[in-house]
Amino acid sequence: MLTKLLPFVAFASLVAARNNALDVNTNCQNDKCVDEHITTHGSDFLYAICAVMGLTALGCIVGGYMQTKERRSNRIFWWITAAINFTACIAYFTMDKAVVSGVNREIFYVRYIDWFITTPLLLLDILLTARMPWSQILWTIFLDWVMIICGLVGALVKSRYKWGFWGFGTLAMFMIFYNIIVEGMKYATRLDAHHVDLVNGDRNGSRNIKKTYQMCGVWTLFIWMLYPIAWGLCEGGNAISSDSEAVFYGILDFCAKPIFSLMLLWGHRQIRTEHLGLHVRDYDDLPVNLSLAKTVPYSATAHTTQYGEDETRVNSQDAPIAHVPNTNTY
């Protein structure tokens, strides 16, 4: 076990020996210096998280290109997780050089830019696993943006009114939790109970949908619950040092992004987009309308039932009513 850790220890030692980021990017701007700022130790930790995010993003990109023809449509989840970690890698590359704002305490505003981009993608990973409708997904992403913006504005407010923004952001977070726990679980359960594997004709693939949704959803909710606490101790209450802030947020982001990515992709290893009612056209597939025109010479009308049972009802005077999956392209 110790032998496997030696390369990482050597890499960390190399980074620490050459880390002069704070000498190049000082804690003073416009002749004003912050009182509370990260030290070289905090910068070293941010470098390490940056490397982890970058390696995870690279792994997701390579894994996406390695998908076989039968699973190329699943690249959508590989690309989303790659985007999450790649964006976080750039953000931590910025933070370890103390590119910040603030007078009495460093405010890492780039962290909020990171969250503004990555948290909607993370929610998209979860909600698409349950095949929630786009109206519900957009509403959840809006609440997420409210949460992030309130956190940033509250961090920049000097008076106690910052806690009002903390309250609004926390309220938006709990509304997101409701959409995941209550609404999303209905869709995941429905898929698990009634959706048949269109490829193999059985339900084995669909049984992993609810399990994967629960695993990733519960993990995300548990980690996200700790962010308001971290905010209260750092930007809000100024109760812990900037180095401790870097470690606290770094561990949370590590759990919320690289660990989440591994959990999600592992859960999707036996799930195909067809199991979720998603059609992602490959380059050698015909467009959906052309495929239906060749196989279904009847008039078709779309019909959507509650909790994601999308189907196209095909009618003909000479043929009984048949049901075929709704093949909207996403």
C-alpha cells in the first residue's frame, strides 16, 4: 500500500519545492493587502486538488472515447462529468495563485464561477438518470443558480445582511433537495418498475436506474449539506483561517466532483440511454424521423403520461393500436 502512494508523495514534494505562486501573485492589489490569506501550505493543497480534478477529467475524456459502438450514446454522461472536473481543475489552478478579491479576508470569487458552471452539470447528471422532464430540470438549475449567486453576494457584503443572502441560498438548496428526493425518486421508481430494456427485452438494465439515482442523489445531498456550514465558518463568520477554508472546500469539492463522477459512471455501466427514454443519435444512425418513416407508415401522435412514460401512439384503420417508444433526440 505504501509503495503505491510513493508517486503521489513524490509529486506533492516536487510541487511544494517549486511552489512560488504566492511570490508571483501577491496578496496586495491597488496598494491594499488582505489581513487573512492563504499561505504556501494552502496553495500546495489547492495545487493537489487541481491535479486530482485534471486527472479525473482526463480519465472521463479517455473513457468516453473508449465506449464501444453499442454504448456511444452513453458518452453524454462521460462528457458531462469531464466538463465538471475540467472546469474545477481550471478554478483550482486559479485559486492556488491567490487570484482573489477582498480587503480583510480573501474571497475566492472564482470558486463561485466554478460552482455556477459545474453544479448545474452535476444536477443534470443526476436528473437525467431519472429521466425527469426538462421543465423540472430547468427549474432545479434555476434554484441552483439562485443558491450560488446568493453565496457570492453574501460573501461580498460586509454587514450582517450577508446572513440574509445565506438564508435565501439555503432555502434554494432545500428546494433542490425536494426535487431530487421527492420528485426525482418518483421518476426513477417509475422507470425501474415499468421500463423494459428495449435492446435485450428484459428489465435487468432498468433495475440499476433507481439504485444509481439513489446512490448519487443521497451522496450529493449529504455533501451539499456541508457547504452552508463551510460558508458560515469562512466567508460568513470569518471563524477559520484561509488555509483551513482551502482544505474544507477542497475536500467537499473532491467528494462532490471526482468521487461523484466515479459513482455515477460506475452506476451507468449497465444502463444505456435507451433505458432512460433518451435517444442520442450516433453518426451512422439515420435521423429519427427518417427511421420512423421507413418502419411506421401510419399517422403518429405523441402522448406523454405522468412520471416520464413517453410514447408515440400509432393509429391505422387496418392495424390495431400499437405503442412505440417516443424517440425524441436530446
